[in-house]
Amino acid sequence: MEQETTLFALIIAAFLDGLIHTIAGPDHYLPFVALSKSRNYGWFKTILWTVLCGIGHVGSAFLLAAAFLFAANLLSEAQFEWLETWRGDIAAYALIGMGAAVILHSLHRRWKHRAEQQHTHNHNSGKLSYWVIFIIFVLGPCEALLPLLTASAVLGPVSVVLVTLVFTATTLLTMLGAVLICRYGLDKFRLPWLEKYAAELAGATVMLCGIAICLGL
């Protein structure tokens, strides 16, 4: 009975952590909104890339936590926390670099005034942008999952699976909800004078997300 109560508490904690962790971190959804809008992607493509990046984000954290549990006798928890922080720094700097690259590339296209090449390059760089975001999300930290897995491991593998599933589902659904709501709002309230600079705004948004991670926001 005591184990069931503990497991239930961990599941509730996994749900709340997944929800709050995602909403409180705009880097979980704003890059997708910005890139989707600037590339004029449809709903399906936006949802697909959001889900893929979300799975990569949570999956990498799960693998790291599994490694911690497996090698607990070899490495201390502090060392794994340092590794998680290191991954977060890489993700933050990568977001800043990617945002700056998008801005500079867009300004270069605008300065050159090559309309035909702009359309083709936009399409290719759009694919590249999302693959870069995917890699960044895999490298990025999901620090909320590690203590949950450590606690649930005491109760056995079934508890670990349940907690992981709840956390993953909550994180993905929250990411999707935030992305779709923001994208719908941008589509509903159109600002033509801003849409002209959609690519630059997308780059600035990605950069700000990276800066927010660096500042611990």
C-alpha cells in the first residue's frame, strides 16, 4: 500500500514537472513557432517537428538518467549534474549561434534581392533549421526528469516506465499545445508589416531563447 501511494505521488509529480518545466521554458516552443511562421509551414509539418524534437529532448535525458542509475557506483550524482549543465550550455550557445545565422542569412538575401534563389534557399534552409533544432534539443537538458527517475528506480522498473511515460506525454502535449496556440494567434492576428521581417524575427526569437537559458531563466 505504501509503495502504491509513493508511485501515485511520483506520477503526479511527473505530470506537474512536465507541465511546469515546459511552460516555464519558452525555448520548448517559441523556436518552433518562429520557424514555422517564418517558413510558412503547415500544421502537419509543425506538429511533426515539434513531436520529434520533444521526443529527442526527453529521450536524451532518459538515456542520461539510465546511465546514471547503471553507473551509480562509478560516477557521483554531482558529476552527472555537471554533465547535464554542460549539455545545457552547449544547447544555449547553439541556439544563439543558430539565431544569429538565420538573421545574417536573411539580411544577406534581402540585400542581394534575388527573389528566385530566395525561394529555393528558403526551402532548403528550412529543413536544415529544423534538423539543427532537433540536435539542439537532444543536447539540451531536461533536468526535471533525472530526480523522478532516481526516485522511481527504488520501486522497480515498472515504476520507472510509468513515470517516464507520464512525464514524456505531458511534456509533448504541453509543447504541442503551446506551439499550436501561439501559431494560431499569429495566423489570426496578421501584421503585414511584421511578416516582411518574419525570418529576422524568427532568428531573434531563437537567439533570445538561448540567452534565456544562459541566464538561467
